[in-house]
Amino acid sequence: MKFAEKVTSIQRHTEIIAQTNRDIWCLRFFAQNSVAFFAAWTAIRFVLALDTFLQVFLGLSLATSGTIVLVLAAIFAITFFFIPNFNAALVEQCAYQFAPWIVFIFYFWGVVERNWIPKQATRNNIIAAIELAACVVSGIGALALFSIRYRTSKIDPLV
């Protein structure tokens, strides 16, 4: 009888650990993506406010301030991709992030959609279109890295 009780106890303990790992994974997934979404949205809001500041207070032209802002937005997007995905110290901490790509894709899509004039592409339209394509590719890459890491279980859910 004692052996059967121990087996039952081990089975319950295994179920509790599996449930705990699932809870930790869900918590990390939602928390990381929420914070990353907010951080990316804050970066985009900063870029938009900087564009207004450059035009109104510094008197820069729309094209010049737009170029500065698009380059800064590209730097933010590159940072959001490379730091969590290729920094060895942050891979386990930020492995489930993909939400910033939603923000950056919508931003660059909006810039391209609002300003694109067929057969009259300007410097900023071309920059925004290239950045949109790069964000779509990077977003797909981030989702691929996310799924590869999750399937190979190289991430400790308790870290």
C-alpha cells in the first residue's frame, strides 16, 4: 500500500510542476509582450513628438525632419530586434517577445500608406517602404526564433 501512495504522490507532484511551468510560461509571455508593446509604442510616440518639435521649434522642413525621424525609428526597430534576440544574457529573459513588431509594422505601414504617391516616390517614402519591408521580415524572423526556442525547450521557464 505504501508503494501505491508514493506513486500517486509522485504523479500529483509531476502534475503540479507541469501546471506551474505552464503558468510561468503564460505569465512571462503576456507580461513580456505587454511591456514590449508599451515600450515600442512609447518609442514611436517619442518619434512623432520629435518630428513636430523639429518642424515647429527648429524650423526644419517636412522632408528633413521626416528623414531624421525615420532614421531614428529604424534605430529603435533594430534595437528592439537585436537586443532581445541575439544578446546571450537576454535571450532567456526576452525570448517570447514579438509584440514590438506589431507596433513598428503599423507605424511604417501608416507612413507609407499616407504619403506614397505612385510614380512620385520621395526619399522619405522609399526609406519608409524599406523599413516596412525590413520590419515585416524581422517580425517573421522574431516569430520563427520564438517558435524554435519554444519547441526545442532551451528556455528554462523558471528563470
